[in-house]
Amino acid sequence: MNPEEEKEFAKFLVKKQALTLQNYKACLEAQHGLKKWGIAKTLDKVIVEKNFLTEKQIGELLTEYKGGDEGLIPNYRIIKKLGEGAMGEVYSAIDLNNDNRPVAIKILDPHLGKNKATAKRFLQEARLCIEKLNHQHIVKGYEVGYEAERDFFFYVMELIEGGNLRTVLKEKGIFSEPLALKILLQMSYALEHAYQFNLIHRDIKPDNIMLTKLGDAKLCDLGLARNWEDQDLSLTRTGTVMGTPFYISPEAADGLKLDNRSDIYSLGATIYHTVVGHVPFDGPNAGIVLNRHRKDPLVPPIELRLDISVGFSAIIEMMMAKSPKDRYQTPMALSDDIKKLQNGYAPQALLKLKESYGIVETIRKPKDSRASGTLEAVLVSDTEEFGYSKALETVKVKEDFISGIKRHDTVEEYRLDDQDPSNFDSFIHINPYKKKKPILAPFFTSAEHRMLEKTHAKSKLLAIGAAMVCVILLLLIAVVFLVLKIIQN
């Protein structure tokens, strides 16, 4: 510290009542006396030597005065802990070598780098991410390194002022369709950028998607979610599976080689959580959850959230197909489908899964016609805080007065991207009332369908009973009439 900083630090100590004004003056006199003999000592050293404070106490107070710890990682001042995950802890910090810019530093658990081969692979890929990745929807990495004295790896990255999807979901509740679509599109752009360099995230989840104060989404931890022991789930931290099982793809659960389609699955599971309010597959332990990802059929999100469009539900279902070959094959294909839905066109996912959604009717309209309903419902409008848009209904929901079951009450219309050069456009109608056979999704859940069947069965029994009563009454009236005739004769 220079003399001016020492003076300010002394004021801080007196204000904190860690040092009396009298003792401070005594330290200044001692410091000046030593200078006369050619001995230069900082004020903090003099305070310790005069036994006014211990070295530990002066160190803690100096850290508090500076607003952080400069001793953990060279050239960085740690400010505060932001959070903790399966791979380590995250801190906010100041980059002292770059105009004191604010940064986030992830300090990885030491056990993750014990194997030299995996540590080398981690450093290579993390550096590749830092050097190559530069995208507005990916958290920028600045530096990766190893602190030998304390034996840990660290990763320095852009500090995002905002919360991750899990935090926002907890504070704000489930996301509207426009907001979820906006986040999904931005994340598909992030995966497109990573795809160019053949980089796979491997651990996409709500915690790893940040929302800025302006409502933009940023993917973080690219270059960190690594295949440490050739199996994504082989390492655990305090008994938890590395690579969160709630969003993991079936092939990752099986320890198979992964590609970008695994990230598409995990992103689908993440968006599913944000619009439905819970994870797609749950269970009492990681093994059961992993097995459900492998084998259990997905409950379409529209069965659990009736006010989203069938097009949006179909996109999530296609992202989360069990087999990678049934999903979007690239992030570009995913982003194209999202943009189709946002502009009122039928996404490929809906056309692929149309049999699950009822009868599809194709109609023709003049070129000037616009798609109704879906177009206005899912276009991203002006955003409020965290990108939340004003309430927009994609489908009206009514409650059946007999069964008490909520159901869709609107035909959804989508324009077809048929590239027809004529003066007409093609549209498809998803009509819940014109089904060739009973369809469970999306208009009724499996449970609701069973309830309906019970209701219909009861209604049939009541009708039969009423008919029998009427027949018996008619027979009784006929018998009475005949008896009266006989008596009169």
C-alpha cells in the first residue's frame, strides 16, 4: 500500500474500533522512527509487531477493507460466493489486470483433476472454448488455469447480472409460451455456434442458463461439463451424480458416445421444466430417474399445461425423443422449427407428430390471408422484467360441466410452408372435435380420458336404467288398463 492507502486503511481500523486512535498514532511514530534508520515497513506490519493486532486479524481486516481476497488466485480479488454445484463453487471477483472488470470464477473440486489425462483434456477443451467461442448467447470465458499451491483448477468467465432459469422459475413461476420460445430460440443459436467447433455441453439444465436483466438468455459452463472418466456419470460429489440426471439424455444415461443431439434432449427437458413446473422424469434416486429417461414415455407438456399451443408441445416432444435419430439432427433444424412456429407456420415436429394431436385438415386460402390464433399468440412481444411478456392465450380452456375435466375449446390453425407458387396458401387445422378415433393428447390426459370413460359408462347405465323403468311403468299402466276393462265388462 502507498502512504495514502495506508492512511485510509488506518481510518477504516479506527472506525471498526479494531485500533484506537492513540495506538494508531503510536504506530505512525514507530514507522517514522524506522524510516530514519533506513528501514521501511508498512503500517500493517508495524501494527502486528507492536502486538495491537495479530497477523491473522490484520489479514482479515485488510481483506474486508479491500472488499475481497486477493490471495486465492493471483491477479483476482474474490468478492463473494455466488453458489455451489456438483463441480465446484462460483465466486464473483475483480480482474485486477483488466481495469478491475467484474468476473465470475468457478473453482473446480480438486478430485476432478487428479487424473493427468483427464486434466489435460479439460484444459485443452476449456482453452478451445475461450479462444473460439464468441457469441452473444454464450457466457464468455476469459481464462482457465491451475492453482498449484492449493491444488485446484479455476475458470474465469463473464459475470452475468441476473439469475439462472431455476432461480427465475422459483421466483416468478412457470414461463409463458412466448418467453419459453424466446429462450429456446436463443439457446438453439448458442448450440449452433458450439456445433461449428464440434463442442458438446453435456450438462444443459436450468442452472446453466442465465437470464440477464434485459431478458436475454446465455448458456454457461461450455468447456466445463466434461467427460472426466469416459463416462459422464462416473464421478460423484457428496453422493450426487455428476451431470444432473433430471435433464440427461438416454444415451448419456447409458454412457454412450454423445453428440449435439444429446444437448438438444437436455435443452428440451429444461424447457419442459420451465413451462410445466416440474422435471419430465422424477424419482427417489438417480438410478430410477436415469431408467425413466431411457424407457418411460414422455407425458406431452400440453397434457399438463393446457394453455400452450400444440405446435410448441410438439417441438419439445421431438427434442426429447428417446432415440437420437428421432430428434432434431442439428441445432439449425431446431431453430428453423421455432421460427416457423413464431411466425404462424406449422413446425416440422407438429407435422411429424400430427397423429397424436387429432385430425389434421388442410384448407386453402388466398395469399393475403393470415394464419389466425397461433400467429398472434406466439409472436414474441415487448418484454417485461426477465423477458416476461404480457399474457397471451394460445388456446381457450373450458371445463366440461358433466365431468369437471378441463379441455381445449379452440381449433388451432397453422400455415403450411409448402412453397406453392399459386395465389393460394395452405393451412392445417388441429380440431379436437373431428377425431377419427379417441386421441388422448393433447386434449385430454390419460387420467382424464379414463375419467371420461367412467363418466360415459355411468351415463350409459343411467340411460339403460331409465329406459327399463319407463318400460316397466308402461307395462304396469297397460295391466291396470286391462284390469279396469275386465271389471267394467
